[in-house]
Amino acid sequence: MGINGKTVSLGVVGCPVEHSLSPLLHNTMANLTGLDYTYCAYRVEKGEMENALIGMKALNIRGLNVTIPHKTEAFRLADEVDGAAKRMGACNTLVNENGKIKGYNTDGEGFIRSLKREGVDVKGKICVIIGAGGAAMGVAMALAESGAKEIEIKNRTADKADALCGRINKYYPKKAKRVEDVYDADILINATSVGMNSDLSPIDDMRVFKRLKKSAVAADIVYCPRNTMFLKMAGSVGLKCVGGIGMLIYQAVAAFERFTGKRVDETIVDALYAMTAMKKNIVLTGFMGTGKSAVGREIAARVGMRFIDTDDCIEREHGKITDIFKEKGEKYFRDIESETIKRAAKEQGAVISLGGGAVLQKENIDILRQNGFVVRLKADIDRVYKNIGDNTDSRPLLSGKTKDEAAKLLEEREPFYQNCDAAIDVTDAEKEESAGAILDMYYEHCLGEALE
Ligand code: NAP
């Protein structure tokens, strides 16, 4: 649906906000429901929330999600708040009802709905939360509200755990207590930021997972990477695992429902899950010096995917590529390159950067496309030389060539890229910009497959 004069505006305010997944989730929901809404990210600096809300009213923006650092300020500024927001003292959703701002907090609801989707009912359960920050509070209040039997809080800073328990017990008497360690839990939750873009777990002792009952569930609210170390450790002893992407999706779903007054169908939620699953690899191909590795690393870091550079893999196993070319010839190199690519193609949810000539063998791209979204990075020869600098000697096929000869080689390669899923011109783009654009295409591609 195109944007027109009647399209209703929504958005997210935060600082930083540029990497937020909310625009993707909300605009997809608007498209799939056929509702005439559009959703943007607005960078609002600290201390500017009051002005932002004046703007929201003046521009008749229907709804805003609120993220770091404005959630408590949004609570203070809202004209009216619901129970969940009041218990937390923070709003993540603001709805403009004819100039009156109503505040909600959908984080906890998102968590509970993500558990429900996996068949996990919290009623009567002993829930242990690691962490005592803002997200832990949302999770804890929602667990109490949904009938959890007992809530235990374990946190690095004991004072913060005590403060959170105090707040929970104010609304749900005797429900929460601070603990030093985890012994018994029906549901064990990581609500710390440990594991975000790293392979750390807030519990690094396997014995903790081993002593839990077999029916226990481990839930992480960290969603980047999707399969965190905490979940890997829990999964290794057979515990059921629930990842943080579900909470992210359902808090957005719950907010969208507040904005539009319409329930979002579970088939649409299924599509959001498939779109953000990142099971498919992202494969970057293109001429030497188009910045495949730099862009690939940027994508991997941004969304917590594993990064594989096939040239690096070859050099680790077989020595320097320039030496392989010199001593054994190009054919020998292409054969080991194909073997390396075959192995990389078996990965799930990795970013794979290929050597410039990998595209010459059609089988390489065919096998990568079986579980990968293959994107060609395109740049003119000046950008290629700018990226490579004077270092043409490390590129056997450019060594000793003039720029015109290199441009000819680039032209000759053109037909080989026809087999890719998508192409992006990176001639004038910074790596951050290219990474964002590739991720947008990737999500759209995964959504398309989910809806097939
Ligand atoms: P926060 O308010 O800053 O709280 C961070 C928590 O993590 C605190 O309990 C802190 O302990 C703990 N922590 C941080 N580093 C630690 C370390 N090295 N060792 C042990 N504990 C550590 O952050 P938040 O807003 O609660 O967010 C926490 C995480 O949840 C973030 O990664 C965020 O992205 C994620 N999140 C996910 C969703 C979702 O929808 N899935 C929603 C909200 C947040 P101390 O008190 O000792 O500092």
C-alpha cells in the first residue's frame, strides 16, 4: 500500500534508534494487515522528550514506541497510563487519542505472549530472573500478573535486586525475593544484557543447568544472536529454550494492536518470526575491492551473525593465496575455493564473504543459494582502487595490471553475477549504509519466502 494523504503516522523515538527493528516489524504488520499506517524511526536526544510529544500532538502522529533513554520520561509526560506502565514507572508505547497521550508498557506482555507461543504457561511456576534492570522489571511484573508462584531475582548488584523485589512486592505481596544462586526453577530467564553480540552467558557454570529439572524452560530476552550462549548451554542438557526475538516481536505486536485497535492475527506473527529468523546465510559476492569483508563484518556485528571470509579460511588451511597462485596455479586455487565454499554453504545464519573470483564457477553460487541470500556488491573501478589502495600485489589477478586492464576484467565478470538474488551499488556508500540496505533486502527476501 502506498503512502497517501490519509496514511496514519507511527514511529519509534530513542537515542540511538538507527538500528531499531521496530520500523521493519511495524511496517510489515501494516502491509500484511492492509491497514494504512506508516512507521519511522525518530532520533530524539536526551532531554527532548517533552518537545517530541508536543510535535507528536501537533503533527497528529497516532502512536510512538519509546526506547532508551526515554521510557521513564515518557511515563512522566503521558496524560494517562495503564496498569503495566504504572507498575513499572515506564512506558514503551504512547497512543495519541485526540491530543491526549495514553501510555502503555508492552514489554512484559511481549515476553508472556512469546512463552505462550512455545506452549509455556507461567501460572504456578517458580521463575528465576537473572538481572534487575528495566527489562527484568517488565518481565517480573508480567510474570507476577500472569500468576507465577514465586519470582527469584539474581543480580550482579545485590542492591538493585533488592530494589526490584521491593517494587514487585509492593504490587504482588511476598511474590519476589533476591537469591545468590539458582537451585530450583521451572523457568530460568536471562534478563541481563550478557550475551548481546557476544558468546558469554550470565551463568557460565554448567552445573547450574544440570541440576534443574528436565521440564525446566530457559528463556533469554537477548535476541542478538538468536541462539545465545545461555540458550546453547541450557539446550545442551535438554532444557526447552525460548529466544528473545519472540519478546521483541510480541511487544511490537501488542503496541501495533494499541495503535490500530485491531488484533494481529497469528499468521502475521508467524511471518514476522520467519522474517527475523536469520536461518538463511547472507552471502556477499562481487569484484575484488568492493568491500565485501568490511560490509560483511558490519552486518554480522549488527545482528549477531557469524562472519566467514572464505579467503581467510583458505589462507588458514593452505597458506597465502598469492603463493598458491604462484606455485600451483589458478585452477588449483579455484578447486580448493570450491571445497571451502561447499563447507561454508552448510552454515546457518552466517554472513559469508566470497573471494572476487568465486562467482566464476556457477556451482559455487548455486550451492550457496540453497540456504543463502546471495548479494552482489557492485562498485566502479575507481572505488575498487580506493578500497584496495596500493596493495594490488596481494590480489594475484590485479598484480601488474593497469587500471584500464582491471576495468576490462571487471566488465568481463559482469555476466557471472546474473545468478545472484540481489545486487547493490556500493560505489558511493559507506559500509554502514550498505550493511543496512542489505539487511533490509534480506528481511524482505525471508518474508517473501515465509508468505509463499
Ligand atoms: P539495563 O537496565 O541496563 O540492565 C542490565 C542488566 O544486566 C542489569 O541487571 C545488570 O546488572 C546486568 N548486567 C550487565 N552486564 C553484566 C555483566 N557483565 N555481568 C552480570 N550482569 C550484567 O538493561 P535492560 O534495559 O534491562 O536490558 C537488558 C537486555 O535485554 C539488553 O540486552 C536488551 O537489549 C534486552 N532487551 C530485550 C528485549 C526484547 O524484546 N527481547 C526488550 C528489552 C530489553 P547490574 O545491575 O549489576 O548492573
